[in-house]
Amino acid sequence: MLQLTKKTEYGLIALIHLADREGQIVSAREIAAHYPVPKRLMAEVLKELCQKELVHSTRGATGGYMLARPAYAITLGEVVRVLEGMPTLTSCESLALFRSDAGTCDVEPVCPIRSPIQRVRGAIWAVLQKTTLQDMSRAGARARVDGAADPLVPIEPALAAEVRHFSPLSRRPRP
């Protein structure tokens, strides 16, 4: 279904690591050593995050990266959007991003999945927009242990039921 690219996964790993370090300058080497991530790729992702103004960089022997804003002010949705764009769930959504004749699908006028899939995509995007780096960091985990509510918003019950019961195969007559 929804799958993030390696670049976005590495970006999230780096950002959460920086959130755990709360204002400390951290090198790409340190992050790559802490996680099984190639240092070169981590450095490239951090460079892009710096260009997108999610992190600040410091040059020199003691240089590295730190979050440009507090962890509570950066959402997963923002990170996903700047590193790979809005998530898509169907091929027609993907085509619409790259084709000028978007919306020219032969099935579109009678498509049984377009509306339910758009609602699922909207629900996924809402969770990404509400979840912050702090929610995913150790500081966020400590707050949840201390009694704060879980930041991950559960899917609406009506939407969950629709998704659970929706299946193109369910339209076939049963034997």
C-alpha cells in the first residue's frame, strides 16, 4: 500500500535522532554509525533536509546538523511532502502527478474505488500531518509513558468499517 522511499525513511531516522539530541549538533557519521544506514546516503539526505530548511548545518571539525525548529513543530506530513511529495495509493493518482491529461482514465466515470481510496488517502495524510517528530522521539515516548495521550489519531470508525468491508471481490456472487 503506502510505502515511503528510502530517502524519506533515512530522513525520518535522521530527524528523529536529532530530536532525541534536543539542540545538540550531530554529525552524519554519528547517525550512520548508530543505525545501519550508509554514511554517504545519510549525508545526502541531511543536505537535502538542510536545503528544505528542516535542519541547520554547522561546518568544521565539530560541525554537524541540528533541527531548524523544535521537534513539536515539524510533522511527518511536512517531511514526507518535502522529500517525496504527497502519497498516492492508486496508479491513477500517480499518473495525475505526471501527466497533463490527468483524469483521463477509462474507468473514472464508473470507478468503484476512487471515492473510498481518496478517503483512505485523506485519513493517512491526516495522521501524518498530526504526528510530530516529538511524538516519535524518545521525549515523546517518555511523555506517553507519563500519561499523555497517544498522538497517533485512530482512523474514524466509519472509515475503518468502509475500508474493512470494501473489496472489489465482494461484488462477485458467492457460490
